Amino acid sequence: MPDPVYLDHAATTPVRSEVLEAMQPFFGARFGNPSSVHRWGREARTALDEAHERLARCIGASADEVVFTSCGTEADNLALLGVWRSRRGAGRKAVVTTPIEHKAVLAASHQIEREGGEERLLKMSRDGVVDDASFDALVSEDVAVCSIMWVNNEIGVIQPIHELAQRARAHGVVFHTDAVQAFGKVAVDARTTPFDVLSLSGHKIGAPKGIGALYIRRGTPIEPLMFGGSQDRGRRPGTENVAMAVGLARAAELAAAEREHEWNLLAAMRDRLEAALLEKIPDAVIHGRGAPRAPHILSISVPGTDSESLIMALDLRGIACSAGSACQSGSTSPSHVLSAIGVPADLASSAIRMSLGCMNGDACITRVCDVFPMLVDKARRLAAV
């Protein structure tokens, strides 16, 4: 059987050898608690401080503006709930976000409404871009925080974050962006883009699962979600995971350094894959195709098929992809992202997400271009029986 093909890099990526090497000492001899004052503790504290500084440099920030979290979901929750709770007493009751966000943002927004706030959802274009008129109507002086994902994790559409952040700032609104799929693909720089809060996740860029980070621009009000310690200036109390923080910092350095090369490489593969599939399956639909897209995500629907069956058939052929966000695996309902941009339910239920990365090359693309159309043809013939 040919070598397996992994097309699910938007779900997770393998840990890079450079990252594992950087982390290794902190599972052994350098095991100290960074809050301890003896030499083992000081050694751990130095490594943790350096991790803050190194990650901060990757996003144009200062070390004291970076908080390590357990994952991107925690970072999103701290961003929305932390900022909203700190500002609700000043007459800013509302949160504004989009209906195509990761469930971590949407669930946090729902929680704000349960706590007495007002949830406002922006309208989207058919290609998945924020509607300008909707933004102007909903983002006003009574909004505490606005959260808009930089790169959508299902269809890869890039939002105009610089412009949206500027417009939010004009109303005194704290602007958060989930950059989990953006970092390492687009330029992320707090010095030139006026976002106030930004979420990152390690396992999307070659670090292990279980580590994320939140950038909080100096002066941005935020309340902690947990209590019981002074770590990270009280914003995220609890004993820090030094090894994972070191790993995320190293992965971020590599992703930032390789970003332009990675974009060109992945864009070429994505374009070749997309063109070949459309040539062989002319009625296939590429979601978000009319908008700027990150190079690593291709969302395709084929009428007359269903994603669950196709994913299983692909897996039996050694090709791994998904129907959408990994956090939604097991759900039988159509993608909330595709539903929000007006994709009909029958077409949404056939959507396949192919996400490219370090495990892919020309041979992988050739194989998928051969196998996928064949499986589509088989699925359609069986459906017609």
C-alpha cells in the first residue's frame, strides 16, 4: 500500500524535532518549579522568562504582554470573558463576534449573554468575509469586546483584521482575534496591527498539544478566569508548564522564520490540488474561493455525496482529512461555518476539509487527485442505485 497521506494539519501537526529537543531538559534535570527561590527554581524561572521573551518577539510584543495558557480554547475564553467582565461595569455590556468563529469563541460569547451581557453576531458574505455595514451597525460605544477570527479554521478565509481592529478602536472597543490558524501563515505583528488581544495554539505549528498563549496589549483590562496564585501577574494563576512554554516559543520562532517560504510552498500545492479536483469534478464547490484565503486549507463540497462516507473511504485508502473542525468531530449536523455563509444543508453535509502542511509534497497531491475523484464517482453510483 502507498505511504499514508496526512491532510489534516489544521486539526493538529506533528511535534517538530527542534521543539522536542528544546523541551527535553525540562522533563529531566531542569525540573524545578519557577516559583521556587533555590537554584532549581531560578533555572526554571530563567527558561520561562526567556520563553515569554522569545514568543513575544515573534509577534512584535513585549514579554509582559504574553500569557501562557493550556490551549487555544482557554486563550479564547480568557480573552472574551476576562475582558467583558472587567468592562461590564462601565456601561459596555455587549460582545460582538461572527457566526463562523471557533466554538471556543462562540461558547464564551454565549456565556457572556448568560451573565447578563448582550451577544451580537455579525453578518457574513457568501465567501465568509465580515459584512461592512453589519460591523458599523453592531460595533458601538456599548461594546466591551469584539472578537473576529483571523483565518477561519474550516474554509481558510482571511479577515481584514488590521482594518477591523482600527474601526473597533475608534469606538473604544477592545479587539480580540483568534490567530490559531493565522500564525505562521500571515504576518502577525502587534506593532503594526492594532489588535488588543490575540490567541495562539501550539499544536497547530509543531509544538505539543496542551499549550497555547494569549497576547494582551499593555493597558488592556482583563480579569482572570482562575484564582489562587500570582503567576503571570495574576492573569493566569497556577504552576507554569515550563517545558511546554519553551516548546511553544521554539515552534513560534521556526514558524515565523519560515512563514513566507511556507506560504509559497503550501499555496502552490493547494492551487494544484484545487485545479485538478475541479477539472475532474466540475460541479464541485470550493468554499470561500472568492475571498483571500490562507494557503493551507481547502474546503470542497461535491453534490450527491456525504462527507462522513467520503472521509471513511479516504481513510481506507490511507488518506486522512476531515469534515471541518476537529473539535466538532462526531457531530452529524452540518458545519456551523458553512451554514452561516448560506451554504445549503445538503451541500454543507458533503464538505471535506483538506489541510496541508509539513507532511505533504507533490506525491501526496498526485495521489489525492487520483483517489478522490474515483471515490466520488463510486459514491455517486451507489447513491443512484
